[in-house]
Amino acid sequence: MYLADMTWDDVRNYLKKEDCLILPVGTCEQHGYHLPLNNDILSVEYFASKLSELTGVMVAPTINYGVNLPCDKLLSGTTGITYDLLRNLILSVTDWWRSQGFKKFILLTFHGDPYHIKALSDLAPDIFVIEAYEIEYQDVLEKQTTMRHACEAETSIALYLYPDKVKMNCVKEYDIPFEKFKEYLYHENTNQPENYTGCLGFPSLATKEKGEILVNRILEYLLSCFNEIKNK
Ligand SMILES: [Zn+2]
């Protein structure tokens, strides 16, 4: 159920029964040689629409830009907005919706840049954030224990959600262990890491089957986060 597809009167009627709104937050970010720049948008929109189906809560138009790693700046097509702009954008749109009767805003994102997540956090007591990738991976993946970037997990999810856009024949894999990548992840080093291909972890091991397990696990996780927020 999409807010933007409704008339204002439909939304007013919705607000008589429900006061929650899901706001997907994507980003325009390189995902290696094999996934499109809108990977995090496609994924978050899928999860938002499923969560809406399961709960009857409406989905607002996606925010298509987010905060990205400075080391990705020269990877063509990637772009980002500042931490302050992302916060102000969310505060600005939710301000109007709040005055119409919306009481809880659920920011849903599939993009894990730490400053992106920080920008979505602690905005207001009625704005909640769910990081849609916060699940267990170890039992499903072969060479990773956690989610990385355009990795075995993220690529498996893409293969399950939108196989036509995944170029498995173009995968260029060069893993940089988490400890070594940390300075780039936390925006301390803004240069491009040596031998960086834009992906981390082991995307060559991605399969649709792993993706299906992870997607279902994420949906379960989202539902439990949603119920927790509803009961607050
Ligand atoms: Zn991503």
C-alpha cells in the first residue's frame, strides 16, 4: 500500500485506523562490477512492500539518496548527500505528516554506512530505524560470517529478488578483511583502497537459494522489529 498512489482523502481515512508510516531510505551507490547502483533501493523497496503486505501499514515514497563512503567517490555514478541533509530531509517530510496525524515513522534501510545509520538514528521520539540486514548469516554463507558489501550475502539476495539485473559473469572479487577496511568504513581514509573492486567478501559464491533463506529471515526480523515498535 503506497501513500503516493492515494488521494489525500484516502490517506485521511487510513489515519482513522492506522497511524504508522514506513519510509524506505535507499542510496545511489556502487556495488562492484556486478550489481546496479540502485541495489539498496531495490532491496529496501522489496522489504518495505512485503512489510506493508504483512502489516497493512502504508509505504511513503523512497528517499533515493543516502550517506556513502568517501572512498567510493570516484566510482562512477555513486553519489551521496551529507549527514545533515539526510537528517533535515527526514525531519522536514515527517513534520508535515505528523501534523496530519501520523504518530510513528519507521525508517527502513538496507544501506549500512555507519554515518548513514547515525543520520537516521535519534531524530525524534516517534521516528524509528530498522536496519534490514541485521540477521544471522554464518549458517547460510560459505566464506563470510557477516554481511559485507556487494558480497556473498548481498549478491545472493539480489539474485533472489531481481536476477535479471545481476551480472554474475562480471564479478571481480577482492576481499579486504573487516579490520583492514575499517578506516574506510568509518570515513577516516578517503582514498580508494588498494586493489579495491567496489565489493567486499565473496560474491562469486552467491546463489539464489542462499538469497531466499536470507530474504525470509530478514522478513521475520522486520516483523519482530515492527511489533516491538508498535507496542512502544
Ligand atoms: Zn548495498
